[in-house]
Amino acid sequence: MRLRDEDSVALAIRKLDQGTEIEELNLTTGQEIPSGHKLAVKAIKKGEPITKYGQVIGFAFEDIKVGCHVHTHNVEVKAFKRDYAFGSETKETEYLPEDQCATFQGYLRPDGQVGTRNYLGVLATVNCSAGVSHLLRRAISQEELAKFPNVDGIVALGHGSGCCLPPDSEALAQLRRTIAGFARHPNFAGVLLVGLGCEVNLVDTLVEKEELITGPRLRTLNIQDLGGTGKTVEKGAEILREMLIQANQQKRTPQPASKLKVGLECGGSDAYSGLTANPTLGAAMDILVKSGGTAVLSETPEIYGAEHLLTRRAVSREVGDKLVKRIRWWEEYTAQNGAQINNNPTPGNKAGGITTILEKSLGAVAKGGSTNLVDVLLYAEPITQKGFLFMDTPGYDVVSITGMAAGGANLICFTTGRGTVYGCEAVPTLKLASNSDIYNRLAEDMDVNCGTILEGETTIPEKGKELFELILETASGKQTKNEKWGFTGHDMVPWHLGAVL
Amino acid sequence: MRLRDEDSVALAIRKLDQGTEIEELNLTTGQEIPSGHKLAVKAIKKGEPITKYGQVIGFAFEDIKVGCHVHTHNVEVKAFKRDYAFGSETKETEYLPEDQCATFQGYLRPDGQVGTRNYLGVLATVNCSAGVSHLLRRAISQEELAKFPNVDGIVALGHGSGCCLPPDSEALAQLRRTIAGFARHPNFAGVLLVGLGCEVNLVDTLVEKEELITGPRLRTLNIQDLGGTGKTVEKGAEILREMLIQANQQKRTPQPASKLKVGLECGGSDAYSGLTANPTLGAAMDILVKSGGTAVLSETPEIYGAEHLLTRRAVSREVGDKLVKRIRWWEEYTAQNGAQINNNPTPGNKAGGITTILEKSLGAVAKGGSTNLVDVLLYAEPITQKGFLFMDTPGYDVVSITGMAAGGANLICFTTGRGTVYGCEAVPTLKLASNSDIYNRLAEDMDVNCGTILEGETTIPEKGKELFELILETASGKQTKNEKWGFTGHDMVPWHLGAVL
Ligand SMILES: [Ca+2]
Ligand SMILES: [Ca+2]
Ligand SMILES: [Ca+2]
Ligand SMILES: [Ca+2]
Ligand SMILES: [Ca+2]
């Protein structure tokens, strides 16, 4: 299987004996090629680049003949390693003419953002108000909600932080940014912010520092001011009932695909993730970006050591430098905490056919497609640019998705090889299986089977197109598998920095 | 108001003009004494100790006459500061004769621990299985639960951690210890541990490393093994139904107060916390310890800089050293994370009448009463000793209480001045207001009003006795205010150490 026409290697999707003829590549294997490993599709001279997914994954250490095994014994990465070569691999984005761009049915909000769902949100500033936030969600019964058919429901987002952290810290600034991001999220027709009243992350300070605008769409309450649980639930339910009337008047209208901001995630990856689900997602994101939309890659530990893959696609030196700065920050963050950040191929990766760190990270980066990197965002920073972006987040699924959702992502695509059942409560989350086995076994949780690519039933570009259509349908209201289950609670986990005091 | 008969100072609970006669102390004020400030109840010579709550809070910097103001101008702490004086203030515990010890109605478990409630627990190993854990809780309807009148309900405990942390780290060991602590908690008649299947904190490894014993009272499930959300909920609900039958056969029986392990917490403290609610709790804990029970103080940042108060009460050099070691650990932890740990009196504290760091910490430490410190535990470490213990936790209420509950605390007492609505879902949590204003305003959340002490309606020893009775009733099944609200979710927040990867 060749992933891109220009690649110098192809992948054996099953073990190939020596002397196997492969018609579509017009070659005969010169050696046995293990399943998942690479073979040369053309003669590669010593020192020439090895390309996969259209990207350099290393350089030939010796001359390699057509049909021969390409792996650690004949590939080196050193010369490439430290060269960020800012912008060296950018290419002009071929935007689609406006009349050819896709549309979806979304909720246009006053600030110009577009919602893919129409929820009310109850956001806790601190763990101390999380319980009351959930009581508020439950205070409006399903029967009562049914009277507001245009409202998708009430989402309560509690979390474990908000107090006992230093008042002037990066930790508090990041938490504020995260909660403020949800307060502004277009999937909420209205938001109720609930505080206790003596926490470090006070409601009023949050509103002021983040320049949130209170009014009919954003109301605030403090439990201590109101006199306890019952009074807060009573007052909060009254507010939610007012918001329900207004939210029910919202209608879906045709919106250009350029209003989509898709957050990209992988979790429980396997050897096939980088071959099927991730490049399928990348193909869909290329269509999205060409339609004027936004794709947000994240999970800094997944690209660590191979950030060159992205700096080379950066639209400017400044954008490339922003990424390098975050990489340096992570080196300090992990060192300070006695942890290691090291994305080198493990022995298991190598046995599976992964040759270099560049190749490994390519698998993760493939989710973002092939367009230029237009900006690098901090965790939970508002997503305002169009095109392909990177947001600095941990690899931990829920923490990473919380950051992208807080940034304003209105749809999440999550690839998995081992299987996951997670979905962000406020933002529809499509799950893409990398292999048919996990798709079939977790059929009740998986939305897309990318395993069919391995079986030759479809190709990456075809599957990417199909996924793009599903993204539009989902953005227009089609339920994801996850949404059908009605998960509540623990779907938001802000990235907590530093000590808990 | 004098807190203890042996104290050399008393507190002015309102402003006292110069020359005010105070009959019960047999003195006349020599100066104006601001509200909340201290006055000498006997002549104190230069260099003599100043005692409050029966503890040294500093030394007279000059001769102080009866009735005069005792504050920063005439008190110093230096000489005392660095002297841990291990065990210098221990005194023999006056245990009550067995036939005079109180009893309560509790659930005796096979391992000898006694539950104060009879729940089933659904515990998530990782955030990825938190959503399914909550679906499992809801899978058994209230109508169905009503058929098992001896069961108090099903508690689902999700959290934000469990993956993307280093496999051999202190962080993972601590998380395992915390979840294992809940798995063994006597308030659960049965526990279902739910994992995803590819997380760092794997179910099987957790069970093995923590030497948990699986069987009818502890069952495990992995979502990936079972094939997704619906199948896991179906299988899990079947297990919960089996457990309900067994749990419903459990009956309360008379148990000695020595089986009580009370976790102590303060949050949203005010100037009165250290005068009313905390010493009331301390008086109750003295009765508990004399009855053979266990009181667990926590919140290391609250005693930082005044750890001498506890080392002097340590039963051995070894126990004192354990505390000092944790203090040193905190210095590193906060320094590494760019935070400060500094419990010195703030200008606000001083204006309110707090003179020294010893006095400030005394307010917090007062919750633990006056008996000897018999051991120092790590976060979430099993509580096996009787008597007065210290557990190393952050001050953050939910994180601290999670650690004590994981250690096996079967009742929590939480003092507050500003008001809090938190309660641990698995462990009954009594809330003690430090002043009548907050008690009246948050009457629907507060269990005990210690403000009546300020108003002269009762005394600390009287109120302590009353609280001890309420603890016995609560342990026997009387609902706390918190339990009546039916909070669910976010009541467990393990202390996460280090980086999120
Ligand atoms: Ca991930
Ligand atoms: Ca969800
Ligand atoms: Ca406190
Ligand atoms: Ca606290
Ligand atoms: Ca609760």
C-alpha cells in the first residue's frame, strides 16, 4: 500500500515473501517484508530522503534497491534532526471557489461563531460548586425540557480545581481561560456560571479578567451570597427557565463550512492508527481547510522530537518559533516534575515497522492533513484563525479535548485503535476506528470504520471525503454514537498546572 | 473569653474599653482591647510563655500586666521557632473504662472495619471510564433501589486522572492507593471497579499492586474487553443487582466508638473558626480518642511553619520525624512548582488579632483536640492506628477529604466560616459553622452552629459533647444536611502529583 503517489516507500499490510510480485506498484520484493513494514517503491540512493505520507521520515544510509526492506538498518535521521527549516515545506492552499464550498445547518450566535448544538451550560468555577451545578442540571426535568424542542439539553461542567492555587499563577490564568472559553462557546445558547464565593477563582474576577460580557446569555451566581444549596438551585433553575425560552427561539440556518472548527485527537492508538484513521482524518481536514474552515491539531507530547514536521509547514518564522517555544516549555515542565517526554520509537514500535521518531510522529500529525501551519495556540486559547492550527495540550484525551473545546472547537474527531468511549458533553465527538476488529467490537461507540482501508475496500481520499460529509451532517445535528448514551459528568478536565496547595 | 483554664490570655469577643471590669476573669482591662484580640489574664514576666488553647503561642517580649493587650508589640516567637522538641508535650491519654465508652449502630465488615453507611460503589480507574461509571449508577432506578431498603444507594466515583502519567511514578502510586482505599472502604458493601483497558492505571495492575481481593464484594470490568458502553452497562448492572441482594442483608449492629475514624477539615475559614468551630471539634475528638477512636487531622499547608505544635505532641521521635519529613517534602514540591508555602499571619490576620504563626496554626490544629500525635500518614494511606493522627494532604477541601476517605475515614467533620456546601458522597460529612450569621444564612447546608459559643449560650466543652453525640447519631444513620440534597459527581478528587502528559 502506498499512502501518497510521491512516496518513496510503500507499506506491507501483510507479510510479503521474497520474490512476491506486486502489480500495482510494478515491482517484485527483493526480501521478505514483515507486515506493517516498509519497502522501497523506487531505487533510493545513499543520502536521499525517504518519504512517507509525502513527508521526509529519514535518509537512506546506503543505496536501497526497489522492493527492498526499508527500516532501521538502512535509514538514518541525524542530519535532519535539529533543522527546523522554518517554512521550507509550505505550499499555497488551493481554496475552493466559494460557490463550491460545502455548507451545514448551524446556530449563528451574536458574536459570529456558529454552534453545532444548542445547549444551556452550567459552569462551576471551583470544585466546591460542582455538586450544585449538577443539581441545577437535574432541576429541569426531561419532561420540562421536552417543551423546548430546539434545545439539546443542559450540560453541567464541574471540575476538580479552582482553589488552593497561587492567585497570580500561570495555573490560575489557564483555568480562567478554560472556563471562559466554555462560557463563550457557540454550542451554548446561554451559560450560568456558579461559584461558591470564597474560592481563588472567583466568578467576578473571572468575568473581569476574561472580559466576559454578562447579560441574558451569561448569568452568574454565588452560593454563599444566595444562602446555600437549595436557594441557589431555586434561583439558578429560574434563570435556566428564562434562558430556555430564549434558547428555544434559536434555529439552525445554512452556514458555510468555514465556520467549522474541528479539534483532532487520538487515544488508545495502535499500529494502524497512523495508516488508516489518522490519514483519513487528515484527508477530511484538507477538504475543510480548502473550504475555509479550521482544523486544530494538539497533544504536544505526540509530536515531541519531530516538531520539524510542523515548523517546516509553518507559514512564518514567527509561527514556527511559537511551536519551538512550547516544546522548550514542555522540556522544563516535565523535568521540573521528574517526568520524561520522549516520543522515540519503542522496541514495540520498531517491531511493528516504525523506523524513526519522524515516522512515529507523522502518524499522529497525519490527522491534520497537509496544509500549512498557520498558528500555534496556548492551551484553551480562543481559535480565531482559519486553516490548520496547533494547540499546545497534553496527550491525555480528556484534557486535550477540554482545551480545544474551550478554544471554541465546535466538533471533535477522535481516532482510536484500542477503543475509547469518551465524548465531550458540549461538543459532538466522532470516533474513528483504525481497524475493523475494534470497530465491530465497539460498534455501539465507534462512528467510522477506517479499517476498511486496510482491507482494500476503500482508499484514504475516498474515506476522507466520506468523513467530511459525516462531519457536515454531524455539525447539522446528526447524533454521534456518544451522544446517544447520554453521558454526564467528568467530560471536562482542565489541564492543571503546578502544585495543589 | 478564656479558651482553657490554664491559658495566660483570654480573647475579647467584642471591643473592650480601657477600665472595663470583667467579673468572671476577676480583672479590669488596662488598655482598650480590640474585638478578637487577646488580653493577659495574669501577670506574664518577660520571657515567659504565652499560652492559648493550652499551647504556647509565643513568649513575652516584656513584662505584661493583668488586663493588658497581648499582641505583636509584646510577643516574640524566635526562640521557640526551630525547636521541634519531639515529644516534650505528650501526656498520658485518659482512656475511658470500656463500659463507659459510647457505641453507635454500624455495619461490621468482614475485615473488621465498620461502615457508617451501606452503599455500593462504582469506581473508575481512569477518566475514560468515568462516564460509564455514572451510567452504571443511573442504570439501577430509584424504584428498583427502593426494593433494597438496607442499601443507602449507589455511588459512582469518577476522576480526571489515570492515564498519561509515568508508570513508575509517585503520582501513579498515590492514585492507586487512593482508588484502592475506596475499594476497601467499609461504607461500601460491594464495589465494582471499571477500567477502559489501555490506561496506565490498569485495573489488573491496581488490584495486584494494592493486594485487593476480588470476589463477590469486589468485581472488575474493562470496557474494551466487554465491547463498549452498552455491553459494559448491561454486565455491570447485572453485577450491581447481585451485589444489591447481598448488601441488603447487611444490618446495623451496636459497635464501639473505637471503630470511628473521623476525618477533620476546615475550609473557607474566618477569624472565628479557630475560636469556636475548630476547638469544639477538638473537644469532641478528645472524647473520641479517650473512647479508643481515631481522629485524623490533615492539610499540611495549614500547619506549615508551626509543625512544632505537633512534633511536641508526638508519641515518639520517629513519629515526629515523619512529620518533619513531609514538611521538607512540601518545601520541595512547592519550590519545584514555583509556588510558595507560607502560613505566616497576613496583615488581615494581625488586624483580626492573630499574633504569631503558632497562634494561626493553633486555630487549624485545634480541630484535632489535645491528645498525643500517634502517627503521620501519607496521602490516602490506610488508617490503622487508634488515637490522634496526621495525614499529609493539601488544604484544598475536596482533595484533602478524598485522601482521608481513601484512608478509611468513616465520618468527616468540616468546619467553615464562610460556608461550604461540599460533602463526600461516600462518607457522611457534618458541617460546623463558626458563627451564627453563616449558620443562619446557610441553614440548609450547615449541621452545627458553633457561633453560639461567641454569644455565651454554651461553652466549648459543652458544644464538644453535643457534637460527639451528633457524630454517634450520624454514624448510626442520621442523615447530614449534605446527604439530603443528593449530590452526585465530583465528590472525589485525588491529589494529582506532577505533570499531565
Ligand atoms: Ca490523546
Ligand atoms: Ca459525554
Ligand atoms: Ca483550611
Ligand atoms: Ca481545607
Ligand atoms: Ca456529595
